[in-house]
Amino acid sequence: MKQEGRCVVLMSFLFIKKNYLLIELIVLISFINVGLNISNQGLSVRAYLIFSFFLASFSIHATSSVEIMAFNLENLFDKFHTHGHEDFEYLPIGHPEKNPGCAKINIPYFRIKCFANDWNEEQYEAKLDAVIDVIRREGQVLPDILGLVEIESEIVLKDLAKELGYEQFYITKGQDKRGINVAFLLNLNSRITTLNVEEIYLDESQLNKPTRNILELTLKIESELVKIYINHWPSQSNPTTDRIHAAETIEKRVLANITNGYHSVIVGDLNVKKSESPNPINDVLVGGESKLVDLETLFRKSDSISDELKESIPPSSYFYKRGNDWTHLDRILVSDSLVDKLGIEASVESFRIYAHPNYSDPANFTNDRGETIPTRKPKRFHYKNGSSSGASDHFPISFKIML
């Protein structure tokens, strides 16, 4: 027998987060004069559709995140000479500063390379288009926070921001002789606020030669405070002590962050090899008082992440042709407070190394079981006779902070 009546449905969703019950959403849906067939039909189609729409909306909200990417662009210079920058290779042929600057280079290989490279508008645009294609990842959503390495100037950064649609951008004005810097591009929302941006200077007296500075970005993500650092530490042509100094500079900041209630995220090209001893990462930052963890290490060692997923991404973001060596120069280090499942969370499962098929080459690596696994390796940007290939000698790396 069909019965007409009224139904009031109360749906409460409790979401456990940070050791307390957070009432994520309480919705009261009242259906007045909704036809019910108690014996056979259950809720009417109208009620069912409203309920389904609510569940979909709740699911989207409950899984929101902030994605952070770091990408070494490999020599993304503007087309102009900047006083104090040894940027002569990346000037167009015919620029009045090019030949005198190239002539000062002592090493014949690099001197010849400098004279030959015509960094004109066409080559600049080709390089810009290539790195933009990689960042877009074949149509994926852009990262909310993009940390960039080896970018010369605000001119280039503004071009990237315009093409990609980023609203905020920040860049260092560092000490590197060639003029390469680090930068951030940001697209934030109402749940994320930029509180401060600071350039951190490395002490030149502690270095073999001047190097890139570190850029610190302070954010409020929901109710929690996070400091993100984009880095480009001294290269392997410099002594380990230079990278130790960079690590100790970061360590001081991280220890202060712990005292002041901030999470820390360190990303970028740290230029550290596993064989270095003392090791700037393992002996200074990871496992010590700074309480940092290497997100890729957690990803590779996790029993809950399938071998198929681990082997679907390259074994590293950088490949040394000499010795067939996959070297972990690009890193993501996070506070252990971001992997304790008590608040906003750095998702280990979300760690990725992205290899764009159009800007990489086929390669192989051997997994822990001794099997040969096909993969991709970075393809450096090359331009000749109006045609270009590759984008960078690094792949971008990324992860998500779950809110």
C-alpha cells in the first residue's frame, strides 16, 4: 500500500583529523510531502538525486590538496645582458656584449660553445614553450606551487607566469656568477594565504665561490603554518663543504620552525650524491634534530605502494650518461610532522617524477629483483636551424599536501 508522508533526513559527517573529531559538514535536508513507498520503494528518486549530489560534493571537498612541484629548467635565460652576469652564451649573435664576454672564457670547449650559441627570440621562445609543455604534463592540472631552478630573471619568470596563468611570482637576486636564480610561481585559494617571502643569503666566506641563494615562502594552509624552501645548492664541481654550508643554513631555519610551530618543506636541486661523506643531506638534515624525512625514500620503501606504481615513474629525475647513473639530485624533504597523520599531510603516495614523452628519451633501469625495466630519461634542450628538441636535463618532481 502506497503511503504519503513527510520525511526529514539528517546527515552528519564526522571526519577524524589531528586526534580530534572535526565536524566536516553537517547538512539538514528536508523533504516535505515526498512520496514514500515504505514497503517497496524507499526514498523517492528526487530525494535520491539530492543525496547523491551531496555525497559527490562532500567527496570532492574531503580530498582537496595542494600540489608542490620543483623543476630545474636548465639554463632558462632572458635575451638581455645583465650587468654582473656572465650570461654571454645566452645572448643573440650580434649583441655588443657577446663576443667580448665569450672571449674571456678560459676553457676552449665552453668558449667555442658561447660564440656559437645564437640565443635569439626564436630559440628563447622554443625553450620557453618546451618547459611550459613539461609543466603542463599533457593537460594535467597545474601545480599550486611551482618551485623553479636555473632561471635568470624576473623577465623570464613573468613570461612563464603569463603563459601558464600563475598569479603570484617571486625570484631571488643571488650571487651566482652566471646569473641563474631560484623562484616560485603560485596559484592559491581562500584556504591558503601567503604570509611572507624571504631571500636567504649563503655566507660567501664559507663557500668556494658565490652561489645561488635560497628562497623561503611562508604560507598559512587552513589553520597550519608551512615554510617552503626552493634550493639550488653548489654543483658537484664544488667541494662537499659548500653543500654542507647550504644544508646547515637550512638546518638553522628548520630548527627555528620547529620551535615556532611551522612545518618545513625543502625542495629543489640539492646537488648531493649518495657517496659524499660527510653527507649534506643524510648527516645534516635527515634523521637529526631537524626531523626531516626524504619523501622519495618513503615512497620507494613503502610496502603499501605497489611495485607497478614505483616502476611507472623514472628511478630518478637526473641521469648521468657517464656510468649509466641515476642520481638523486632533486629532492623533497619534509618535516616528520607532515607524515604523522595528525594534520595536513604530505602524501607519500602522491610523489611523482614526471617524464613528458615528447621531451625525454627511452632508457632502462634494473629494479631490486634484477629485472630490466623500461623507463624514460631527460632530454636536454637543443636548437638548430629553427628546430628544437628536449626541454631540460632534469625531470620535475612533485607531491601533494592533503588538507
